[in-house]
Amino acid sequence: MKMNITWLSLLVLFPFVFSLSADLPPNGNFEEISADFPTGWSRSALKGQLGKDVFVELSSQAFDGKYALELRTLDKGIVVLNSSSMPVLKGRLIFHYKAIASEGTDNLAVFVIPLDKNGRETSPGRKSYIIPKSHIGDGKWHEGIIDFDYLEFNNVVSILIGARINESGIPGAGDFLIDNLTLIPAPYQLAPKLLLTFTTPRPLYLMGEKPRFNLTIRNVGRKESEEGFIFLELDEEKQQIHLDSLKTGEERKLNFEFPPLRKFGLLKGKITAQAGEIKVSEDFSLVVLDGFPERGLSLELANSRLFFPHTPLGYGTVIIQHKTKGKWENVAIIPSLFSLRSNDRSREIFTEDFSRYKSEIVFRGEVECGAQ
């Protein structure tokens, strides 16, 4: 069956984007003039004086229609031409230019510039088109294309189009024409995006203890999320927690506890957050021992040391100990300073190899946990 997708059907599917798609950027062909300059556009000069050594003027050498704009500088002044801002986050800019001259290098450029809610330029930076050296002085009109996508960056709320001389490359005198700019928004819908992070206060547990987790979930998307659930799995244990809807930028912190551990070894688990069609998950693992190890490695100072218990999985936990009346007493149990982590932040990897670590602290080798 052949599908016939019309502009009307696209408008129904993507009302936000296509309500903006008519005549973008406004007056992109420079035919509407007010006070001798195209409406919807602005000009300025940096490191130069507009009308003296920096120029942005109407030109009759148009690619199409009656007018183009000519950007020109006599030296190293920066020429600035800006469109009005547009609330488009993803799309394609098509424009035409004729590069007349340049005494600099890569200094004739067109940009799509991201703006924040205050109308200021913001990260992650501009998308650029640098006019090729081979086009300069050839007397021809050329087409330029810039694709941009700022959907993943919540700080970006709009964009503007900027043409420049000497804001890129090596500055120098330059001259080029620009005309017939068209901005084509890509079909997209604003959506929520959940970011899930969690920690456990301890990487090592004993059988019978209840592991605790601290969970943070945040909506870093551009739309309020639906209500949903958080699913918790650890070995054979499963839990489910209701998740309220989250507004854009809203964060929720949750604490939860599993029943007493009944197995020892390396237990694997997963935390999943789901709200409507949005689903994110993180894997993790816990080390469970049937008894606390009494031997391990020691890095010592006079009255304090780091003690690494020797577990069946290697040396993956460190105990800070202090010597009191000739005996070592535990101060704190923390994740090992020498343990390795994979790309998955929740997975602790134990190591048997300490040879690559160098320290002025005395390395004792295996000792008793409470030995003097």
C-alpha cells in the first residue's frame, strides 16, 4: 500500500514545528526594507566602527529578488549580522553567498547560534559554515548548508542566524554577499528525559544485613513526565515504588532498603525507572560475605593505616584504622581507593594487582586485621 503523506498530515503530527515553519528566518530574502535595512535583521561592529571601516549594507547584486546584503571590512574589524531569534531547536539552514575577497584565513563565516532563556549565546556552541578558500573571488553564487540539533541541551531555548567576518580564523580585510536564507525545522516533539543515579553507602555487606540505596531521579527533558514506577531487583528480591510525574528540571530523591541478605558472593541487581514510554535502567552489584575477613593488605603510617581485607573477590574495600593502645581499631569502611570501575558507574571491580601503585606509605603485605 502506497502512503501519501501530505503537509496537512505533518501539521497534525508535529504541530509545534510546522506552526513555525512559514517564512523562516523572517525576511530571509531581505526584500522587506525599513530605514534602509532589512526588517528582522540587525548589524553591528566589533573592533571597528560601523560605516567607517566595517560595513553591512544592501546590495543590488542579489541571488534572487531585488536585494542581498554585503558584509565588508577594510581591516581586522569584526562584522556582525544577526537575524531575530527563533524557537527552533533542530533543523537545517540553507543560504547562498558570493565571496568577493579575503585577506584573512577562514574569516568569512555563517553560524547558527544557540541562545538561552535570556537571549544570550550559550553552550554547547555554534554550528558553523566557513566559506571555502576556493570560492573566494570566483564571482559565483554558492549554496551553504548548516545542520543543527540542540534538543539534548535544555539551556537552549532558541537560535539565531549570524553572518560574520573575522569572528573565526585569522582576521583580515574581507567582503562577501549573502542572500536567500531558508530555515527548515526538523520534525520533532518535546519529550521528557529521565536521568537516574544511585549510590549505596557500602560496597561490602555481611549476610543478614539490609542493603540500603539512595536514588535520585531527575527530568532533564523538555516536557513533564507521566506518572510511573521504579522497579528494584537484587538477585531474587524484587520491589516496586510509585513514581510521581516530574516537571522539567524537577528532581526527586528516594531511599529504599532490601530485606536481609540470604546469599553471599557477588550479587547482581538492576534499578529501572519507567514513566509512560520513557524507560531508563542501571545495573549494579554488591559483595556479600558470610563473615568479615581477618587478613588483608596494609598501607601504614605510625598510628593510622589503610587496611584492605582479602575477600574471595580480591581487595575491593578499604578500612581506615587507627592504633589505640597498640591495637588497630576501625574508623570507617569505604570503597577501595585502588578498585577499578567499568563504564557502568554502579559496578565495583576488585583487583588482586597492586604493583602499579606507588606511595611513600609503608606497604606491609598481608597482615592480621587487628595485628599490631
